[in-house]
Amino acid sequence: MEQNKCVCNQCGKEIEIHLNEEIIDQDNNGRDVTEQFFVCPGCGKRYTAMILDEYMRVLIRRRKRPPFNRKNNEKIKKDMMQHFKRLKKKYNRE
């Protein structure tokens, strides 16, 4: 299967992934919280790829900042995954 495709867990249809982005909230400072997602064309199930709040954006910038340090990169990646799980729970996303 190609990298930009997956199979829907609900209906089994192959999905060509095209990310959409939607503002789902604003933080206490008025900054947008956005969700990147794709939708199964067969059954309409929505899959969240990423939720971006200001803290997540900071982590992404830190990962891109040179020089590359594998140990630091792995720590940031772990922090990103933990924060993503918290955001998914907060915004009731699967």
C-alpha cells in the first residue's frame, strides 16, 4: 500500500489520505487550536492526524532547530506524542 493511503478501521475501504485542517478551539491567549484530519469516503469516519496548539507548535520548532541531536530529538518526539494523546482526550478525538 502506498504511503499516502490507509484502510478504514470501520468499513475496510482504502482511503487516499488528503489532510484537512480545521480550527477547533482557541487557547487562553486567543491562539487557534487546529486539527489536521482525513475522512473515509466510504463511511465518513474521521481520523485525527494531529492537533496543534501553541505548545505543540513550540515542540515542532524545537525539533527542526539545528544542530540535529538524536537524543534530544527522541525526547521531543516523546513529549509530542504524550501531548497529542492529552489533546485527543481533551477534544474527544479517537
